[in-house]
Amino acid sequence: MLPRLPIFISICAPICFGFASNRLEPSDESLFTEFFKPVFEENCIQCHGKDDKEEGDMNFSKLDSLDDLTSDLERLQTIFDVLDFEEMPPEEEPPLDNKTHERMLSELKALLDQARASQITFPQTPIRRMNRFQYNNAVQDLFDLNVEVFPLPERIAREYGDYFNPASGAMPATLKAGSRPLGKSQLIEKRLGGIGPFPQDLRAEHGFDNRGDHLTLSPLLMESFLTLSRSIVESPDFNEKTCGIWESLFAKPPKSENLETVIENRLRDFLTRAFRGPVDTDTLDRYSKNTLRRIQSGDTFTQAIKIVASAALASPRFLYLYDQAESETEKDNSADLALASRLSFFLWGSIPDSRLLELAASGTLGEPETLTQEVERMLKDDRLKRFCDSFPSQWLQLDRIISSTPDPDDWPNFYYAKYRGSMHMMLEPLLLFETILIEDRSILELIDSNYSYRSDFLSSWYQDGPQPKRMPATTIPFERVTLDDRRQGGIITTAAVMTMTSNATRSKPITRGAWMSAVIFNNPPEPPPANVPPLPEESEEIDINKLTLRERLDAHRSNQDCAGCHSRIDPLGFALENYGPTGLWRDQYENGRDVDSEGVLFRKHPFDNIVEFKDAILAEKDRFTKAFAGHLLSFALGREIEAADHSALDHITQETIDDEYRIQTLMKQIAMSEPFLQKRNAN
């Protein structure tokens, strides 16, 4: 029987917050009347306020004072962002002069900092259940299993030969990996038999599959968890050979030992790990007495412990991620215990280990020196592979390549036997990410690197040469190669990204631009209007086949509803137009027209080719750093980043910049940031 726990009573929603006494002095009002209001009237109200027009839900005509302007932190952040990204005024309107633009950013930044300083709390992450990936890892760690619980196709890269060794600080020159989603053989691995996993958790739009507002628990799914928990302990493969804690939990004790004492001691240790903190006397007593009653009713010791262990797996205290409230009478160690769980689910996708729980129970985990040491330890642990199995593939949206099917008549070498070249392609950016993480390299190498990992297939593919006669579909050998051509290197120009942002016959610059905007700059465009027609494939008036893609897309830009977004994403997409639908370099289209990849990044960095485009991005390297940090912070918090988080995000970014953009510095700073350290949902 499951224990009755108060967590079942209610599930928290994100807590809304506003300014806490964010009133400005009367003398500050001149800033609005003499500066902001004239700028708004001259440049903004035409589209955002005249005749009650509210494009983008923004109406500047309703702002009559500085207090009105600062009354909504999210709106204030939006105004700053669109100016910072040079999105406003629109491309067809006169731009702000440099002096006004810089002062606008400076004054808005000051107002944002002042507003955030008045905040008492950060946005809260809703109480949420583990996703499927975390559940598998948590059960595996809880029982110290040497097999998987159930197959996880969403874990894209499969490791062979234990190449992932973060303690070494180096990736090997050669390694073997595999791709799970596109090969059945990739799912053949040692795991518990007879286990049916619950459905895969989907990514949030422009987010991750660990988002609190997406991980709900319906009655049907709760029933599935009950069935799943029982099937795990009753699997024929769940035994002393696969379960590392068999002797300390399930094995029958000697007759000389007091049965009640043995049960209580064993369950105390087990439940402490399962519930991520010390177990109160009442809870331990319920579990212990239930076990004893089952034994007295005829169950064997092992059977009784298995049933109670399965009840723990279905308990909300195991399934849910939440922060316990502190005692009303005195401070306790609940903050450190919550921090231990946040750290482990961030970096390991699982429950805390014994060391984290011991430090948390002693109340020392939150001390800066101890916390730094623990994060460094966790970054050197093999369980960091779970972070690499989760974050980078979702950040890069690599699941999209699974459905990529280039025209087999045009690219027959993409297909071999019953497999696809995308099996090799999708591993390249993941191996690059793992290299940067393990070797603590600069995140700027995600944009432009002079090395990569290539299989024989990929090496031949990029050269547009004949494919190897034998290409493994399971264990794929990869070699670290030096790149002397800057048209390659980094994640942006990999065949994986180019293929998944194309259709079967042609590249899709709009899709590529939207991907760049969302993934690289963390500035996803709004969904297109419903009435936008598809790109015409033929026309009675003109010969479509004689046009370049840029010329064909001009029709879309003529739609005023589309022009704003296109001015932002088109340069990002056309910069990649020299790469065909499968990532192969081209100078001309099939119709003989030259590819035109020139453009301007953020209206201030002109480029003529992909190398200059990379240089333009690197000229904005601090912007990319903050964007990447925002993705990572969102993943760590399990929620969207909101305006109140930006001060912390600025600090994380600056610390990373000061340490030569090193990725591990970025991850440490996230773990030590105010939003991450603050209790999330104890209310």
C-alpha cells in the first residue's frame, strides 16, 4: 500500500510576481518626459499605439510616466531586447541614431537593474515529476543496477568502449559510438526484461523535456507508474547479479539478527536515497511495519522488501522534484537537501549520491567553497554523460534529423542497406560538444573549431566522394581530425544541421535562419501567420526554375506581417545557402545561378560568405555567450528564463567571458547563481 503523503494534495503552479515597492523619485520623471517619451512618439507609436494599434501587444501611447514604463518587468525586458537585437525600429523605418540607441540601451538597462534589485524572489519552478530519462537514471542509481531499466531512443548517442572519461580531461583520438534512433540494433543492450516504459516526454517549444509546466501526472500515468514500479522489482533480470545493493537490502538476514531492527536499518538507508533526504520516523515506521506484516503473512523476506521498494518507486516523494519547506520553528537543512537534488538532476539527470546527501544533511553543501568543489567533482564523474545525452541534442534540436529523408534519386549515397547517413551526421555535433565539455574548452568552438570527429562515411561525404564499401550501422568508428577549411568546423555548418533544416529536394533558408535565431542567439521568432502561402514551386507568370531562392522568397517579404521576422532571420539563413540540402558545399544552384550568401548580422556586421559570417558571430561572442548561458540556465532550472533572471544571467556571462569562455566555468556559475540556489517551490 502506498504511503499517504501531503505532496499528493496539490501541485503548485508558477508563482506570479511583481515589483516590490519599485517607485521612482519624482526627480527621475524627467527621464521619461524629456527622453523616453519623445523617442517613443517619433519611432514607436506609429505601430505601437496610434489609433490603438498594438503590434506585438505593445502600446506606448498608454505609457504616461516612468512608473508606467517600469510597472511591467517583462515588457521592459522586451523593449530592451528588441533594441539590443536591432529588431526595432523595423528595417523599412529610419533607424535610431547611434547616440540615441546607445542611451536607450543604457537607460533601460539601469531601469531593469533597479527593478530586479527590488525583487524578493525569482520565478518559481512548478513541482514536477521526473521525465522518462530521469526516472530511468534514478532507478538505475538507486538500486546500483549494472543494466538499463528500459530502452531510451531519445538518448541519441550510444557509447562503445567507455570513451567518455571526464576525469581524464581529454577525449581520445579515436572512439566508437552509435546512434540509437535510426538503428534497431542500437537498442539491443543489457536491460531488465519485461519492462514497458511510459511514453517519451516531448520537448517544450524552444525548450527542453524537463520543463516543470509540461511534466504533469495524470491519473492514467500515475497508474502506469504503479505498474512500472512493480514490474521493475519483479523482472526476472532484477537479481543479485544486476542489483548492486542486493545484499544490503533484499538478501535474507541471518537468523541471529533482530528482524525488526534489520528491516528498519535497511529501509532507512534505502528511503533516504529514494526520497533524497532523511526519512521521518512516521514514514519509516509505515514502511517497516508493512514489510514485517507481509513476512508474517507468509511472504519471504526478499518478496516483502521488493513490494515495499516498488511502493517507494511509485511514491510522490520519489517521482516528484520539489523543495521541502523549512520548519516554522527553526531553520533546518532542507535548503541544502533541495540543492543536492537540483545539482544531481542538472548534471547527472538523476538522484544525488551519498556524498551530496551527507554534505546536505550536515548543512555545508551550500557553502561556496564546498559547492564549488562538489560541482568540480560532478563534472569529472562518468555520470556527466547523462547531461551530454540530454542537453546538447535538445538544445540543437537534433531530433529533427530523424525524419530527414533527402531525395534518394539526388543523394543515393545517403542511404545504405536499411540505414541512413544521418546516423553518422547526428553524432558529429554531439561529439564536438562532449569534447568541449570534457576538455573544458571555449564555447566559441561551438561556432568555429579547427577540429571535429569524423567517420569514414562523413569524411567521404564532405568531399562528395565515393562512399566506403563497408559502413557499420552499429558500432561506428570516429577519428578526431584537424580542419584547415573554416567552411567546416563548429556545429552550425555540420551536415546534421544542414540536412535537418532542408526538405527532400532543397535547402530552406527560412528554416535555417529560424534555427540560428532560436538556437545560437536564443531569440526564437514568432510562429508565422496562418495565412502565409507556401513558397511557390511553379508560376504561370515567371519561370521559378530560373530564380534563386532569395528571389523566390521576396514574395514572402512583401507581406507586412512577415517582413519583420524575415528581416531578422533571412540573413541568418542565407548565410548558410552555400550548403545544399545534405550539407554539401555548392557555389551554384542546379539552374546555374550563383549562390548569394551575403548579408548583414544585426544591421552592423556585413558578410559575403560563411567565413565572414562566422567572424560576424564571433564579433558578437558575448551575445552568443549570454544566449548559450540562457539555454543552459533554463535547462538547469526546469523552466523558462524570465526578466527577473537576467541580472544573474549577466553575471554568469561575465564570469564566463573573464575565464576565456570556458564551458565548465559557465556551468559552475550556473550552479552558484541566485536563481539556482533559491528554493523553487517550497510554498
